[in-house]
Amino acid sequence: MMTLVDACVWSVALRRQEKHLSREQKQVKQELAELILEGRAQLIGAVRQEVLSGIRTDTQYQQLRAYLKAFPDPRLTGEDYEEAASTSNRCRAKGVTGSATDFLICAVAMRRDWAIFTTDQDFVRYARCVPIQLYTPRIHQDRGGAASSWRRRRVNTETSR
């Protein structure tokens, strides 16, 4: 299944130095690398903008920009934006608010039957209101062979609506 990757995941993987990553963040980075190798990682323009925002030097910006060019934006239509507004309205009616970009991510993923890979817990709240699929990372093995501390998360949107 194709997976729409949120800015928080790209940022951990591409903007932070390995030595400053927690164990969980290293696992997020590895998981993204696997999705990329499998050809399943997807990126939309609004997420690209978030990832590229706040870069301190022009050199870093240009390097990251060049790397992200390998991920073509899917063509978004007016229906994607309308679905994002509808998603926002449905969530708000249940007391859940979020950003326009988050709801666009939800809409694009729902309309294309893609999963969403994020570490942003707001998406768990959205999944209680709309039928999004959150990407469930594979459990990685550490050097000793034990399962990692990163727990798999599943959101059953059918029973939580």
C-alpha cells in the first residue's frame, strides 16, 4: 500500500543528525528508508513545504530540496481540497480540531486509499472521526534480537467512529 509520509517523519529522517536521534526516532528513520526502497513513500506539496521551511542555510535547503525532488507530487484536484474541508468539518463537529495541512493529508490519503505515516498523535484523534488508515510500522529487531520498544499502533476506524 502506498503511504503518505507526514512532515514530522521526513524531518526526523532528513533534518536531524543521527547522533541526536532517540531509539524511537532511529526506528522511524529506518522505517521511512524501507518505504522509500519499496517505492511506497508518497509526498504532497504542502508536506514538502513544511519540510523545507525553517532551514538555516541555503546550502542545506538546496541539498534537501534536491533530495525531495525524487518524490513527485501526486496531482491534487479541487476534490482533494473539498474533501479536506469536509474532513475538517466532520472532525470539528466531534470536537476535534487540526491544521489545514493535516486535513489535506487525511483527504489525499482517504481518496487514494493510502496509509498515513506520522508520529503526530493528532492523527489518532482524526482517525476517530474519519476513515483514515494510519501506517503501522514493522517491529524492528535490535542487535540482541529483541523486539524494539516502539509499539505497533493500530487504529480501527470502523469501531471508533
